[in-house]
Amino acid sequence: MSTPRSAHGQAHAHAPHRTLTVQAAGCVLWRRSPVTGELELCLVHRPKYDDWSWPKGKLKRGEDPLAGALREVAEETGHTAVPAAELPSAHYPAKGRPKRVRYWAAEAVSGAFTPNDEVDRILWLPPEAARARLTEPGDADLVDALLAALRPPP
């Protein structure tokens, strides 16, 4: 491996430092209410942060983002999900590093929630109630993205 050189051929003592972006993935998990048939979205409560958010988490080294999103949904909610459209990604700083979270719309098809250290509660809420309950204001944009993705084409 050669020493990095400038355009003028001088060797640099150190290669330029680059901060790697933390890669994460999750889903806006939805279902039809077993009681009313209305659309409900799943929010998770993380006691470590005392927040309400979408199920998501860091990807394992080399993990496919969609596979990671579905793994996180299963780990955090106990539900198996069928993914559909990719939704907009979120970008924000986390512990001094840039973080990117890729999201997918995903329908919950089976499973049951069991509280754990990472997620102690989940809520199934209608879209407007979910929007109001989310802790991070930017997460609410994904409600609109999900509704658009679920809307039948004209």
C-alpha cells in the first residue's frame, strides 16, 4: 500500500480522516385493525431514550438493508412483516457521527409483542395519532410517505 500523495507528488503523513456514516434500517409497520379494519401504525417505546419511534436499528456488517429492517421489526415488535415500497431515508447525527436510516413500508402479517430490554411497549395507532405520538418531529413525515405508498394508483 503506497503513501497518499498530493497533486504535487509530496507524501502525506496521514490519509484524510473520513467519518463513516452509521447505516441503519427500519419499517413503518402497519396493519388493519382487527376490530375496525382501519389502518394502524406500530410505534415502539424505547425505555433507554424514553421515546416513541418506528422500529429500526443498526445494520450488521454486510447485512442487506431490507433484511436488516425486517430483522429489526421482528426483534423489536415480535411481528413478521411483508415489505413493500421503500420510503424516504432519515439522516441525522448520532453520537457525533452521521447516521442514515433507510425505511420501508411493511405490513405486519403475524406475531405477538413480548417486552424486552430494548423495547418495553408498542402501540398500534391510527395515522394521525401515530404522527402526534412520535417523539422526533421528522419521523412524522414517514406517515405521509406510507399513506402515499398505500394509496391505490389512479
